[in-house]
Amino acid sequence: MNKERWSKNIEEELILLIKDWLRQIGRTQSELCQSLNLSSARMPTLIEFLKNNFISGGIPKIANRLCEIEDLWTNDEGAKSKNENNSLKLSSTAQLDLLDEICEDLSKIDFNN
């Protein structure tokens, strides 16, 4: 097995890859670091995380971890969207109930007097 060593070149390539990936999916470095449970959102902390993952499993380990994070974010967005839709439905239902009550009250009023 050909095990590549951590280098400044690998570090720079990974940083560019992650910045581009975050830009494409509309996320920030801070969100990534938070999802990785890092102590800081600063680049040196992220680099140290990448380096440790690289040493223990190479690029495949880093790629797998980033895919897990993207899946987590996708699932969170789906849950948010579902909750927002439920809120909308509740609001619409509440409005219809209120409209029904108003119509019922209006039907009891004799407007000829």
C-alpha cells in the first residue's frame, strides 16, 4: 500500500478543495468546524483535523468524513423544510377555522334592523 505523507502541497490542495466545496453548497468554514466538533472555527484548527485524519486514513478518510457532514447538513435542511411546511399548514388551517367562525357569527346577525 502506497501511503502518501502529509505535505504543504496536500494541505494547500485540501484547503482549496474545502473552500470551493463550502462555496458550492452554501456553507461556511465556521459551520464545517462546528459540525466536526472542533474547538475553533479558525483555519489552523481545521488543518490540524485534516492532518490527523490524513495520517490515520489518508484522503479516503477525509473524503468520507466530509461526505458524512454533507449528508448531515442535507438531512437537517430536509427536516427544517418539513417543519416549515407543517407550520405553514397549521397557520393555513388556523386561518380557515377563524374564517369559518367569522362567517358563522355573521350569519347570526340580522342586518335588516
